[in-house]
Amino acid sequence: MASESRLYTFSTPTKDQLRKFRLGTSRAKDPQAVIYQIDKKTLEISQADDEVYTNMQELGDELPDHAPRFVLLSYPLTLASGRQSVPYVMLYYLPVTANGEMRMLYAGAKELMRNTAEVGKIIEIDTAEDLEEIEEKLKGED
């Protein structure tokens, strides 16, 4: 990870946002998601907008058709056992139409983003429609 941490950067406010989001979503009653992107010129990883998405459809509408993104997701659900669970995961959104340069840019930062955001696991998706099945994926991986 040493080489990635020299290549990609997080501003102090971004690190604070990541920590605040992680700590603030553990007791949420609704799904919470934020989108992160990499600035191609500066290689800084930052929040794409100021939105916290609580609706998977709206989140899907905001994901670009041809560019990768990291999405941090806290998703409250009830397991088959009846137990409440709030998995905190990173969705690695990598559309098949993304160009090679962007694919490599995000692939190189994936583990750094995972470690900095302190997520439990990464779920790869390649279309916004994959968000419709996210609950099944989260339940299946517990």
C-alpha cells in the first residue's frame, strides 16, 4: 500500500468526512451512501457531491455511465435469523464502458480507499442496475 499512498491523496477534510460518515451511519434506519471520485489531474480522492443518498434508485441515477466511482454504503437489514445488521461496505462501480486509463486509475486506488474508509468488504458492480440486488448480495455475504 505504500506506493498507492504516495500516488493518491486524501485531503484532511475528506478524511474527516470519511470518519464522520462511518461513525454516523452505524445506527441509521435507512441506507446511506456517498459517492467518491478521483481527480485525474491531482489524483486526489474526494466526495463527488455533498449528497448522502438514502434511495438506491437515486444513487444509481447519479452514477456516471462511463466513469468508475467508489461508493461507501451503510445498509441496515434484517438477516434470516431476525438479527439486525448494518454492513458498511464499499461498492466499486466499474462500468464496462469506462476507458482503460480510468479503469487503471481506480484499480490502483481501490485498496487505499478501502483501508482509509475502513470498510468491511468491497462489492464490485458494473451497472447502476446492480444496486437493485445489493440487499441480496449483502445478506449472502454475511
